[in-house]
Amino acid sequence: MLYYKCERRGLVVSNIMDIIAQETKGKSYKTFKYTYEGSDTLSFAYDDHQEITWERYGETVPPTSSVNLKNKADILANGKPLFGFFLDGSRHTYKVDDIAYKNKVYPVIAGQVGVSCCQRIEKEMHRYDFDRRLAIALPKIASQSDWNKKVFFANLCKKLNEDSQLESIGIRFTDVIPYSTKVDEFERIEGKGIAVIQDLMIQREVLMVTKLVAEHKINSRNYLLKDGSLEYRVDHLKNDREKRQFQKNFSCVVGVSKSFNPENCKDKKGKNNSNMIADLPLYHRTPVSMYSSSRLEGMRYAVWYLRIRDKKYTTNTFDGILKIEKILVTDEQIHNGLETEEVDLISANIINERNPVCYGADSRWANHLYPVYVTECFAKSKYLSDTMFLNLF
């Protein structure tokens, strides 16, 4: 857990890069520091992946066309909402220095990671939990240990936190993470550093879901709505037992993405059908598709699209359309797909989450669900300012 006592504007508080250079036998260049967010320096997209494969229709009674859920949403509006918890993971990443090893210069990437979870009680949003991480990503070559790099980077993190100036303001780094230096022809090495910080965020999201399950907070009457994709990597799971437990933990979790890559929208013949999604009428959903992915090896997940805003109020083609995902948990679901009744229940409840809107407060308002927006705002309130964070280096 990260704690901090105060923020002193413009304060240079530590010798972090000097410590890193000394412990890893590298040369720090003290280069210009900046944040990647809001910068054209580097673009990094992670939510949609090209390696997904269309398997078949993913619901028990596949419709022949889009499904109108306005009447069902109106009926459910008078009852208890399906979603009681809302989760949002976010990260801010920074270029904080360049460092040289064996005559080659590598970027040093740092990041703030936050995973926030809010609970709705009697129509009011409350804090449930917040998990904060401060991380530094270094090239693998920085390790001075040939036998256990994990231990080396853990000890380096401990060494950084012994810095008296860091201790004086109550700030601690939680992770020092190695990144691969192998890049493709058109790939930038900064992306490798950002990717490991993104992976850290995803790991913390999964741990938050695991905690909610262990505390019996989410169930068939109290779903968790997670902002973004559920296409997590599972290659860290050691055996089938762990994989089954992972699936079980997500049995009452729905992923909702505000943005998605239209190139990934394909029909059963593998052809792009993004026009069908763009033409969705208001409050209609598409049929559910079942996908597999190398990121979810051995698993299947259901994907469908839902329009929650009228086209006449939006600007872009896919404004007002959400991508909805659910991991298929049981053998029956993997064989037959999700129960169509559950798909309609989830979709109708999401329609009822569309109001109030955050128009004027967030440019993504047309694709935002208000409880998710509140959860995002909660997370943002917990970040150190960019100025303070960069001055740590």
C-alpha cells in the first residue's frame, strides 16, 4: 500500500535515478521527463486485440436480427438494479529518464496504477476499496543477478524505499518491473515498458475481483460491472484447478468497453460486419458471439454490442454503442453459450445505467455509464499530480 503525507509543489525529493544507476551499474542521463497521457509521443492501445477468433454464436437462442430491450429495461427500472459494484483500473505512465547498459541506451518508464471499486447502496455510490501502486519499469538487462531476476528487482525496490527523502514525505514504490528489450521492426521500445505497467494494472484488477468474491460481495443478485475488456492473460495460472477458479470468480462479472476496434467485429464467415453494429437502433443489442483468444487460452468468452444513445445526439459512428463481454464459466455455457435470458437481463440493466449523463464533464459521455464515471473520478482523485510524481526522479 502506498501512503503519502503531503504534496510540495515543485519539490525535488529524492535521488531515485542515482540509486537505480548505482545498483544496476548503469549510466543515468537525467533526460527530459514527461507524461505519456495527453501526449502524441507514443500511442498505446490495449483494450481490443487482433488475435481473437470467432467460434460460433454465443447464446442459447440466437436471434436472427437485433433485439429491442426497451420494454424489458422499463420493467426492470422499478426494481433493484443488477449491478451493485463497479470497478475501474487506470494508469498514468511517464518517461522519467534514459539509462545505458553495455553501450546501449534504454528508456526508464514509471507509472501510477490505480484500481478503484465503488459500491451502490440505496441509489448512492460509496467507496469500497482502492488499490494504488507506484511502479518503475527497467530493461531486463538492468538485473545484476543471473539466477533470480525477480529477487534482484524486489531488492532494488526495497533499496529505493530506504531513501530518506522519500521516507520524509511518506512515499513508497511498490514495484520495480523488468521489460523485454526485443522489439519488432516498427515497434518502439517505450511500448515494452508501458506494457508491463499495463499488465500490473490488470493483475491488480483480477486481485480486486478475487477479493470481492472471497468476501461474498458479488453474486447472481449483485453483479460487478467492470470498465473495459475481460480479455485477461491467464498464462500465469499453473493448472486446470486454478483456471477453473479464475473462471468461477468471474461468473458474475460483466466487462463494458466504451471504445473498441471495428476491425475486430466479424461475422461467422470471418468477414467484417462493423456496419451492422453502427446501424444498431436505439436500445437494441446484437446477437451474442463466442470468441476464443490466445490471451484466454482454453477459455471462451461471449461478446455483444448495445446501443444506449440516440444517433441524433452523437458525433461519431460508434458513439453511444458499448461492447459487452462475459467470460463463459461452465461447460454448459462453453457448449451452448450464455442463456439468452441472462444476456437480455444484463443488457436491459445496462440501458438503465445510461442516465444521468456526464455530458460536459467527459468527452466520452455518449459511451459512459454514470456509475463507472463516478468510479473513475474516485480513482483520479487518488493520483499524485504529474508534477509531483515526475519530481520524484
